[in-house]
Amino acid sequence: MISLPSLYRQLYAISFAAAFSLLPLGPLSAQTANPQPGNLKIQEGIDYRILLTAQPVEVKNKVEVIEFFWYGCPHCFEFEPELSAWVARQGKDVVFKRVPVAFRDDLLVHSQLFFTLEAMGKGDALNNKVMTSIHKDNKRLLTENDIADWAVGQGLDRNTFLTTFRSFATVSKARNANQLSTNYRIDGVPSIIVQGRFVTSPSIAGTKAKAIQTMDYLVEKVRKEKYK
């Protein structure tokens, strides 16, 4: 998990690639275990945490799942295949969305890129390509010009892209996403929020596989609560 404190201390102090590979772990507190089928145990305080202040969900009568992420986070990139597979097998009662986080003002361009692609209807097709360009092709994509060049390389019109990228709507969405992360007290990515109440991640659960199992557990927990 990439965290806010370590990012401030180390992002520019060491190489770009090394900064993207940091994995600070926060303290965990063990609490009550919840037995699961197949001898799987998901434990509150170990595999997931309950948010101190629950946040409102946008869609009623659905289970809302949010991934807070950053394009530059290597752990978000590594988690992407498992997360996408998980999303693909969810029922119609699960609403999934991604929210970009910029831990520094100069990283807000990554959030703008996310919302620009979304506005142009290219988010699903190009989000993973952004991360691949950063983590496999060593493209920093931290300046408007570099981002625009990358967009053109993906077949997008430069002027249309830049107009959208610079627009008040896009910049506002990027800043609002940061405010949302503050509301949820997000201090590291990737972080998965279920129904505005529970948070888990590969770092919290210990592995990517356990995080996915925890997400299944939390979604089912919310379902059962809804139909009591």
C-alpha cells in the first residue's frame, strides 16, 4: 500500500521507480473472528476495519464498492487483474466505482487524466494502459504535455483531450475525489470501501487473494443485513 506519509518523505528523495514500490503497513488490531464456509475466517480488525464514521452511499438498495487508487501506485497495478476479475463476476446489486487519489497537488494531473478518460468514454478501455505505461514503460506522465502525448498515442484527438483535461468540470472532479478520500480517511492505496462502512485492501488482509475473499464476505454481509 502506498501511504501519504511515506509518499511525502520519499517520492522525490529516491528514484521514480523506487518511490512507486514503497509498501508501508499500518497497525492492525485483532478483534472478533467470523467463521466462514470452507473453514475460511474473515476477522474484523485483521482482514478489514470498520470506518469510524460511515459515509453515505450514492445508490440505494445496492451494495456500493469503491476502490481508492492512484495510477502511480505499483500495488494498485498489481491488484488490478484480481480486482477486475472480481468486478466482472458481481451481480447486478453490486455497484463498483473507482476514485483516484492525489496525495500531492502535483499528482492531481493523474486524477485529471482519469476523469478526462471517463468523460471521453475511454476509461474502461484505457485505465489499465495508463498504469502499464507508468509501471512497465517507465513513463512518468506527470506533465500536461507528456499526458497529452500519451493520449495521442492511444488514438485520442489532442485538442479534444486537452480541452477536457483542462476543463473546470474535470479539475473539480479531481479535487472532489480528494475530498472524498479525506472523508473516508484514506491514507493509503489501494483501499476498498464496502457500503461506506468497511475498508479492506491487500495490505490490510495480508494478500491479494485474502482481500478478494474479504470483499466477498463484506458484500454478502451487507446483503444479509439488507434482507433481515
